[in-house]
Amino acid sequence: MSGRFLSFAAKTLAGVAAAGLLAGSALAADFSGETVEWVIPFKEGGGSDKWARFYAPLLAEALPGNPSIVVKNMPGAGSTKGANWFAERAKSDGLTIFGTSGSTQFPYLLGDPRVRYEYSDWNVVLATATGGVAYLPADLAARWKKDPKDVIANVDFIYGSQGATRLDLVPLLAWEMLGMKVEPVFGIKGRGAGRLMFERGEVNIDYQTSSAFLSKVTPLVEEGKAVPIMTWGALDAEGNVVRDPTFPDIPTFKEVYTDVKGEAPSGDAWEAWKAFFVAGFPAQKMVFLPKGTEQDIIDTYSAAFKAVTERADFADISKKRLGVYPQSVGDDAKAKLVQGTVVNQAAKDWIKAWLKERYGVEL
Amino acid sequence: MDLLSIALPALSEAFSLILTPTAMGYLAGGVLLGLCVGVFPGLGGIAGLSLVLPFVYGMDPVSGLSLMVGLVAVIPTSDTFASVLLGIPGSSASQATVLDGFPLSKQGQAARALAAAFVSSLFGGLFGAVVLTFFILIARPLVLAFGVPELLLLTVLGFSMVGVLAGRSLLKGLIAVGLGMTVGAIGEAPAQGSARLDFGSWYLQDGFSLVVIGLGIFAVPEIISLLRQDRAIAKDAKLGAGWGDGIADWWRNRWLSIRCAAIGVVVGVIPGLGGSVVDWIAYGHTVQTTKDRSRFGNGEIRGVIGPESSNNAKEGGGLVPTLLFGIPGSGSMAVFIGGMILLGYEAGPQMISNDLPITYTVVWSLALANVVGAGLCIFLSGGIARLTTIRFPLLVPFLFMMISFAAFQSKQTLWDLGALVAIGLLGIFMRRFDWSRPAFLIGFVLADQAEVYAYQATQIAMVKGRTGGLEGMLSYLFTPVGLILIAIIVASVWLGMRQSSTLHQDESKPETGDKRGPLIFALLVTAFLAAAFADAISVSVLIDKVFPVTVAGLSLLGAVILLLQMRLRPETDVVFSDGERHGEDATAPIGLWPTLAWFISLLVLTALFGFVIALVLFFIAFLRVRAGASWQSIAVMTIGGVGFMLLMAGVLNRDFPPGLLQNFVELPWPFGGR
């Protein structure tokens, strides 16, 4: 039986009048007997949902008073519905927390008219990074290994995409910067469907986020059907793109670019790519408390997430489900928030112009 | 032999894992939970699984899997209660069951229909497990043979079933499909996310959910119609044939059951098709292979056995993409994958190479859960069938509560109820003027995949053509699998055409009245299609534009032809069918609008006071004024009904939509809301 129902029953017994008092007098740093709702603006079963459900029991153990934590899905309008709700309606009593992903950040960065939320209003308590790996079928990969320039100049690529304004913006722009001829086939439902098209030979280039690559593509690599060619990289403490710690042997897009073009990437396109890469991968998923939450509640949550990520068995249990990536808390999380949501206007404008010119999408 | 030598040791290990008291206990627990969740329409496996997920973490793998599988397996079984007894499609898996199951209930044969449905489910589930045991070992290359062109052909096969479901006027049936597809195109375009047909409303941005469409098109018209009769669901409040007859019916139609179970497995196995068409393909197949088709739609037991045999088999088939590829075939399977990760198993090809015993544990837990669940349901069906002998007005508040609660699971706002009323009105008039509702639903369900697969196939074929020439293009589009599918489609269309010509010859003259009503409805449909066409033209991204322009344009053309027919033909023609002129609805003691007003009053009350308070007021007012119940029984029914819903909502962590009142006063759950 869920905590929500028990707390409802308890409150009913205490009388409706007392219920208001109870909620008001909850001690900030102690959540005994309370129910924390973790709102996820996506459907059940998606990446963010799994991520929240991975953390929820661990967080419940780490918070003082061991509240019950329920994951509440509030999907709609590409996650902007849930985010708007959180910005406008969530109470700042520490009993509602919110998980966002790259799909919540991209509309915010691109000035989507549906967005009525402001990231800098919220209080970040956790930031989870991920990465991405691009791979080719074996025959193309062999040519790529010999001479990437030949493949870039002479191969027609097809790529299964969820849409140019989604996370796919990062790979599509990267490939275009390299000069590859990639025709995206739009309308696939999730990266799993893209991988299936790759396995069927309908598309000849694909990318997966780290955890999906580890579990679903590694068997294909072992069978010799797929070969990774580049990762998007990771961010170091100074904000530089470096090799992905989960895939230290695979070059980053930046390295491939430098190798192929003879110089490191720079200019508007690179700045724009980097900004959206950070929002989509190193700062992909974050947990927030609402605007106006008291500092001791924020500190309590930060400490709880810190305790979770410092558990002796954390590396072990998280490896399979989240990959080997920094889970940032406290000031590190704040830095991630800034890197992932504060993008200069020139980069935003460049991306918008590119989307319009290349894909006819007007935002 | 090779297959056997791999399968048998793993199989015996799997059975030694399942057949322990602990695992069986969890399985039974999951089944009971699934039955409770499943009888509530609209909730389905996602809600049930989300409920157990927090407990699964830390359980031993076999117990955890048994619990989850038990729960998932019985959902398509238990939702049959609502479909057959009340005409409410419990989930997308049992929409076709409503067509003949509910008329049987009205004839007092609810127990027979239920028992036939449950035996079919049981058989379908077992059949699925047996096939899967061997098939799962060789499934991977077969599944990979289904590329985008083949998926498109399977979608076309789904559409070909419209032939037998179109009703008396083929033209009206075709417009109904087009209307369904146009409604299905509402919202964000699947390719580039252009806003389509949402007329600036955020609610329409994500389109209508299948639950709201299913309830509005099937449940609302039936409930309103019965309420106008002011009697029990079963005519004369008597129960005829019992559950033994249902089992005998199934045995007589066992070959049909096998064929439909096979359809269920095959469609379930293929990722990307979605489970919601399985029951329609099975229903279409049932109609096509039945000699005397006159009883379909009026209580033909084969119309229950076919779809019910397929939908449980589909759950088994759906394990293939879920376990082997990590691609969930449905929302509940997506949550199931999440649960497996909690238990330490990652879906993927290694489920066969390394974890075969666990895979078989899942497959056979599913079969066992079907046995336990269906057995329990057969046992209960005799008693529960008595619901159909209760005077209908006494049931109505509960039904409105159930369908509203189900609709709220869509987006959890008041607009869900508004949408239900609007689609319900459409359903009422489609029923009255004899527009095929199944055709509309098939159009709605298949719209998205028809669009996506059509342009993906085109786009990929063009790139293949660029590199491999015409030959490369053709060999991509027309694979052996594709050619087989084309043959099946041709056969299906031929059967459908042959059958629709024999179907309507001996039928009595259509019920028609004057021209006014049917004409006004046809004009409204035409106006909507014209507005949709205009909106589609204004979409700027080409790839998002082609589909709605084509569909709305062709439907509009059909509607114009229909209007011409109406201009030229006499008022006794089929195009003027009007159920209000003859038959049951014509003689109903109570009019349509006073009856509908009750439903709308629930919407208005919810907008003012939030759903829970509105529901209490509605229960009291309806039971007193309309049903004439005593104060004592009103109290019992209100507390029982609303209390049960609150219990479900509490356990499942659901909120209720707030009204105007909640803007001013902050109320605790469940009266408050978001």
C-alpha cells in the first residue's frame, strides 16, 4: 500500500482542519511519515522515468525521516507541460521535486513558445551526465578506419531520427560539420527503433546514449556487426570537451574533426554545437526543488543525494543503469546547470537559422 | 532436434524456478492485483506495474518476475468484464470484443459470452507460450525480416479489415476511416513536430488518447442509449445461457480460436505495429471466415471468441521484441523492462544466449498466470453476469464514474472529460446515422503508423535508389516477406468484397426517416474535414504536411460525393439511415437530450467543484431524481462507489482534476488537485 494512501487515511482521521495544520507544520529537515512526489514530465518506461525510479528508493533511504517517494509521471507537450506545472503550481515545501532532461532544456534554449519556465528560478540538487556513441556497420567502419575522408566524401548515409529539434540535433550537426552526407529519416519512436533499423540494414549510421550502447550495441560489436567510430565526449572541470570516461578508447567528435580537417573545430557552428551538446549530454538530467524553497530543505536534499552517490555500492549498482558518469551534487550541480542552460544568444540564433535552412523547421 | 536440445534443459530449469511456493505465491498475488486493476477501464498494465515497481527492487529475480508477469498477463483477460457486461472497452485489447459481447449481454447471455471469452483468453495465452518456447530461439532473424515496407504492408492489412466493418454504405464506411485518420493526425506531427489541427489548444497538441476515443465512440453511446430505455442491460432482466454454454461454444469454434491465437502471436512478435490492431484483425478474420454473417454486431459468439483468443496470445508474442530487442511493444512492456532492470536483467539478445532459463520463466509464468486468471474469471463470471439484471439507472453513476476516471488517466485534466463528452457526441450520432464506428477507430489507431511508415519507406527507398539504382530500390521495397503480405492483403480485400455483397442482400430495409437529421450530421462532418484540410494546407514543413492534406482531402472528396448522393437519392436510401426512426431508440421512453444532460452536468459540476465533490453530488442527485432510490440506498451506493474509486486512486497515486473552487480554497487530497 502506498504512502500516499496511508497519509490520506491518517489525515482524514485527524480531521480536515487538522490536515492543513499538519502540512504547514512539517519540520523542514525531517520527512518522517511524509510522501515526496518526484514529478517526471515524461511517460512511464522512458529514460527519465527509469532514472528517477533508480534513484527514488535510494533517496528515500538517505533523506532524514525516510519519506516514501513516489514517481509521478506528467507527460505532455514534449515535457513542457510538466515543467510549466512545476514552475507555476508546485509548492516549495520540499515534498515536490522535479526531474528534467535534455528534452526539457532544448525547447527552453530554442525559445519554444510553449515554455513558461525559467531554469534559473529553480534549485538544482543533482545533475546526471550521460554520453553518446556513434557507430557504423562493419564494412563502412573498415573503410572509415583506413581513410575517414573517403567515407565522408563518398558514402550516402541514412539515419533514423526522432526529429531535428530533439537530442538528434547534436549528432546531425556533428556529422554535417564533418561534411558527411546524412539523410535523416524522421518519425522514429525512440533510439531503440533506430537501432533496430540499423540491425535490419535500413540505415547505415546510428548513435545510442551510453547505457543503451553498453547493453544493446556491445553484443553487435562482439558479433562484428557494428563498430563505434566516435563519441560526443565529456566535459572536464574547466568545461573542455575530453574523452568519454566510459569509452576511453573511442575518439571524440572533436578529435575526428581535428584529424579530418587538419585543425580544431572553431567558430559559430562549433560554439553552437558545444552549447547544445552540453545541454543534451553532460548536463542531461537534473533534479530541482521549486523556486523559493528554504535553504535548509535544499541543503537536506543536496546532502541526501551526496550520501546516495557516495554509497560504497553506488558504482556497482549504477554502472549498468546510468553508465560510469559523474553524478554531480552541490556546487558541481549548479555549475552543470549553468553550463547546460545558459547559452549565448549568438549560438541560439545560429542553431535556429540552421534548423530553418536545413530542415525547414521554424521555431 | 537441435532446438529441443537447447530448449528442454532450460525449460526444466525454468519450471523448477516457477513451481516453488514462493514464486507461485507472488504469481497469484500479481494475478489478483492485475484483476483488480484490469476491471477498471483505462488503467491497464502501466498503472498496475508502476504500483508494484517500488517493491520489486531488492526482491529475488524469480519472485519479482512472477509478480510482474502475473499482473501484466491478466489485464487483457479481466478487462473483458467491462467490455462484455457494460459495453465499455476496458483497454485497447478488447475493443472488438464489445461489438458482439455487449449485444449478448443485452440478450441475457452475459455469462455465456464471458465464459467463452475467458476460455478463449486462456487458450490464446497457452498457445502463445507453447509457440514462443521454440520460436523465441529462432525469432531474431525473422523479426529482422520486417523492415519499414513490411510494417507499412501490415498497416495496410489492418485497413483492409475495414471492408467487412464498413456497414451498409461502403462510402460512409470509407469516410469514417478518413475521419478517424484525420482525428488521429491531430497534434504534434511525428516527423518534425509541426502543430497540426490543434487550433491553438494545448490539450490537442498531444492528440486524443486512444482511451478517450474508445470510450467516447463505444461506451458513451451505449450507456446513453440504455439509460433511455430505463431497464436492465439484459432484456426482461433475465439471464439465459450460462457459463457452461460459453465453454461449449469455444469448443465448437476451437479452430477459429487457434487461427486467431496465431494471428495474435505473429502481430505481437513484430515490433512497431502496436497491439491495438490485433483484435480488429482477428475480428475481421472471424467475419471473413464465417458462413452466416448476419449475426455479427448483434451477438455472434464467434465475434467474442476471435478477438479474445488473439489478445492474450499477443501478450506472449510481445515478449519477443521486449526481451530480445529491448523494444517494448506497449506502455506496460516498457515499464516491465524497467522492472527487469531493477531485478538485474537487461533485455537484449543475451536473454537467449545467457539467460534462457529466466526467459522461459517469463514465458511460462505468463501462461500459468493466464490459467489462474482466466480460471478465476470463469468462476466469477456467473455471479458477475447478474450485474446485467440490475435496473440500469442504478448502474449509471458507477459507469459515468468509471469512464470519467478512465478518461482522466489520459492527461489528468478537466479537458479529458470535455473531450470524452465531445467524442461521445460524435459516437452517439455515428451510431444513430449508421456510420461505422469500428472503421473510425481503425482509422484513428493506424493513422500514425500509416503516416510514418509511408514516408520512411519512400525516403529510404529513394536513398537506396540513389546508391543501388532501380534494382536496389525494388529489392528493398519488395522482399519475399513483403510479397507474402501483399498476397494476404489481396485475399483479405477479396474476401471482404465478396462478403459485403452477400451480407446485405438478405437484410431488411435500412431504418430511415426524413432527410434532415442525416443531412445535418453529414454537413457537420464535411465542415470538420474542410477545416482540417485548410489547416493541413497551412503547415509549413512539407514532410508534416503530406499526410493530413492527403487524408483530409480524400475524405472531403468522399463527403462531397455523399452529399451529392443525399441530394439525388430518395429518403429511403441507406445513406439516410437513422436509428431514431425505427427500433429500440425510436421507442425509448426518454429522449436523447435529457439523458445526455445528466452526463454534461457531471462535466459542469467538475469544472466548478473538482471531480470528487462533483461525483458525490452527481451520485446523490442522479440516484434520487432519475433512479428514484431511497435515501438509505443512495448513501450506501455513494459511499461504496466513490470510496472504491478513492481507494484505487490512493493506492495508485492518482490525482483528480480540480475545478473553479480549488482556485480559491486549497483542499487536501483527494478534493484538491493540480
